[in-house]
Amino acid sequence: MNSMENMDHQQGRRTTKSNQRPKGGLITMPFIFANEVCEKLAVVGFQTNMISYLTEQLHMPLTKAANTLTNFGGTGSLTPLLGAFLADSIAGKFWTITIASIIYQLGMISLTISAIVPKLRPPPGEEASGGQLAILYISIYLAALGSGGIRPCVVAFGAEQFDESDPKQKNSTWKYFNWYYFAMGASMLVAVTVLVYVQENIGWGIGLGIPTILMVVSITSFVFGYRLYRHLDPSGSPFTRLAQVCVAAYKKRKLPMVNDPRLLYENEGLDAPISFAGKLIHTKHMKFLDKAAIVTEEDNPKTPNLWRLNTVHRVEELKSIIRMGPIWAAGIILITAYAQQSTFSLQQAKTMDRHLTKTFQIPAGSMSFFTISSMLTTIALYDRVLIPIMRRLTGLDRGITFIHRMGVGFVISIMATFVAGFVEQKRKHTAIVHGLVDDPHAIIPLSYVWLVPQYALHGMAEAFMSIGHLEFFYDQAPESMKSTAMALFWTAISLGNYLSTFMVSMVHKFTATKDGLNWLPDDNLNKGKLDYFYWLITLMQVFNFIYYVVCAKFYTFKPVQLQMRDSDGSKNELELVTTEE
């Protein structure tokens, strides 16, 4: 079998494995979305109001509770690197998602039991004991480990149900990202309203028990669609391939570079398992890595030692990952800004008048309703209004590139933290006027509506930045590294949460005065300077945006050679200069 036939065989094996109806497509979406809706209801119901659980049920100091949550968020967003490795190299995405969901389920069961059994919580006025904290940490880090297998795989697994070599499905992927995020947001909206209300007004046992049951439904619905899914076999460790290119380039570092890139090593048969959806073509950047593809007398092109000789496609895989790095790093600060909603913004809300009627008030944990509803509205308007308008102006099917989409998100996020600082000044001024500064538990006569703009702006920023970031990673990553690319997305979130923890700790330390006060006091937010903290994040975001603009200007889009299918089913190779469109 020659190399082209081998590629055709691989493509056929990866899509249908039989003459039955092709796998994947829209028919799989109800199972994937049902899984995501139930999983997000469970996860958000588990996490959104956790700051209240830690401070009110386990009696943690505010900064310790805030850092516990951001550390959990950071760990939960770092473990996707492990999940991506398992999915891309060993288990495949389906089984990684399934096993990880079961691990997450165990963490939720453990935390729910601790909320039901009185002995697992401290008595009033006392902090949680070491054993009680141990159960908490075991529970949340089981959840973090489980989320490591779910987060990088479920988005990529859904996108893989559409065959980009089929002209009828070519534009389905970027639409999928919009509606995936919309479905996720809708389920989060229910979680931050209904589930948070149950937790605060009925009980934490039931409030955590409902998400635990929903997680069971999520796993069941996902597994039920097994026979309909388009399963792509794992193609070996992507990290090993990247290391092989680095080692081979280093070993041949003293060789002169060839004048013609067509002389570099190519082997379609060898690359078939990792280039089934498109072969990367040579780029002129980072030429020192091209030396890994120079054939010498010591090399055997038929059975190459990959620690000495690599194909152009494998070299370009590494180049693609390196090129993505600066854009990836730009997303970290935005997550740091976004993280404040579930910690200090929530504590602001607790001190303000949240009554809708004389007898009903919005739970502080439900304030993210305004973030999520803003995000959903922005996604719908983006998909139905902005894209058609911009498509006429730019000629791009997606309206604007994901690079521009992320840029808009950065600007809106800057506005969000800038506004938040002024709202905090207004809140403290009202507390001073009414003589409530010394009472940390007093409800200040200032409506929660003042917080709505900052929450809504964060939602708009997420609709642009987070979805744009997802599109960027999925589109620009090598074809065999989609889960790894999604892990990079979650790693940026991880580092953003860790940066938030670091900033809170440093601000807490270096703004401390002799009388024991600082910008972010544990016991009385009225005596702090949270407004300064918000403006510090704003300044960091401004510098980050300048950095992003420079990176975006010099970014080179991934060049790829796609094997397209004509309407009659025949194959036609189409070389794309970039994948920007």
C-alpha cells in the first residue's frame, strides 16, 4: 500500500470503520450538549457559592477562603494537561471524559456527605478542624482531578464530530463553539439562581445533593450516545513528538541549513496517523528547528530514528505550539480579573441591599446571574446580528477573526475592573455617610444594581475573549493535539487563578499598616481599599492589552494542506496559506 492509499485508509478507519451511516454530525449534539448542560449545572452549583460555604459553614477567614477557591480553580485548570495527555496518547477522548466524570462524581459525593453529617462541620464560632478540612480538600481536589479529564476533551470531542474535509460541515465547527458556550451558559444561569437559592434558603445538603445527582445524569447521557460518536484513535504522545523534534534539532545544530525546504524529510505514511485532517506545510520561521528534518548519511529515511530525524509535519507541530505561546499568555490576566467576581465582588454584594421585594432578596452567590445573562445575550447577538454584518464587510465566514474577537474581549474586561473600582468607592462612601463602617455585617442602604455593570461587562468580555480563545486554540493547534490545545486554554485559566491568589497574598502583606489594616481585610471590607485593588488589576490589564496587540500583529497563522471531499465524494487537495478564514 503506498503512502497516499495509507492516508485514505487511515481517514476511513478514523471516521466510519464500516459501511454504515457515517459517525458524528448533528445527531450527536443532543448527547454532548445534555452531558455538558448537566455537568455544568453540577460543577457551577458545586463552585459558585462555595465562598459562602467556606466562610459560613467552615468558618474560614475571608482571604483564606478566597485563596482556597482560587487554588482549587487553578489546580482544576492545570490538571487538563494530564487529561489531554491521556486522551491524545492512550485512552482517547471518550474514555477519558467518562472516567474523569466518575472521579469528579466521587468528589461531589464526599462533599455532599460532609454537608449533611453535622460532625463533619465545626460548631458555631470555631474554625474547621484538621480532619474536617482534610475531607474538604479531598473532595475538592478529587473534583479538580476529574475536571482535568473533562475540560480539555469535551469541547474537542464535540468539535471532532464535524468532518472539516466535508464541504457541508466545513463551517459547523466555529458555530459549534458559539452554541456550545451558549448551552454551557444557560445551564450556569440555572445553577447560579435555582441551586444557589436552594443552598442558602433550604440547606447545603440538598443544595449540593442536586448537583451530585445531575452529574450522574450527565455521565449516563454521554455514555448513551457511544455508538453515534465519531471516535478518533489516539495517535501517541504529543509531548514525546515535541521532545523528539527538540532533541533531533539539537543533535544537528551544527549542520548548515539546506537552501531548498523541499529537501527536508517528508514521510506521508509515517505522518498519516497524526495528519488525518490536514498536513502542515513548511514555514520560514524558527529555522533552527528545521534541522531536525535534515537527512544525513547516518539516517535511515525508511525507518527513521525519530530522536534524530523528523518530518516537516512534526517540526511544524512544534512551531505551531511555540507560535501560540504569546497569545496564550495574554489570556492569564483576564482570568485574574474575572476571578474576583466569585470572591471580593460576592463579598461586596453581601453588604448591599439585594431585595427584589420586601420579602425576597437575591442571594449574593446569584449575582453572577448578570454575568451569565450578559454573556448569553452577547453570544446570541454576536451569532445572529454581528456575524452577518461583519461577513459582508470582511468576507470571512465567521465575520471577524478570533484574534480580533479576543481583542474586543480584552478592552471590555479593562472597562469592567475600572468601573468596579468606582462602584466600591460609592459603596464605602454610603457606609461612611450612614455610620456603618465599623459594622462588617450591616446591610448598607445601596442597591445591588450598582454592581450589575461590572458583572455584565465581565459577561460580555467572556463572550468575546473566552470563545475567541477556544477557537484560537482549536483552530491553530496541530490536528493530533486538539485535547492538548484545550488543555492550554484551561492552563491559562489555572495560572490566572494562581496569579489572583498571589496578588491577594502580596497585597494583603505589603499594604498592611501598624494598626492591622490593609487593602483587603479579612473581617471588614468597609475598612479596606478594594477599589485600589480593582484599579491595580485594571492597570495590569492595560499593559497586557498592549502586549497582546504586539503579539497579534506579528502572529503567523498555521499553514495547512487539507484533503477536501468534493460533492461526488472524490478527494481534492486544497492548500491553504493560513487558517485565518
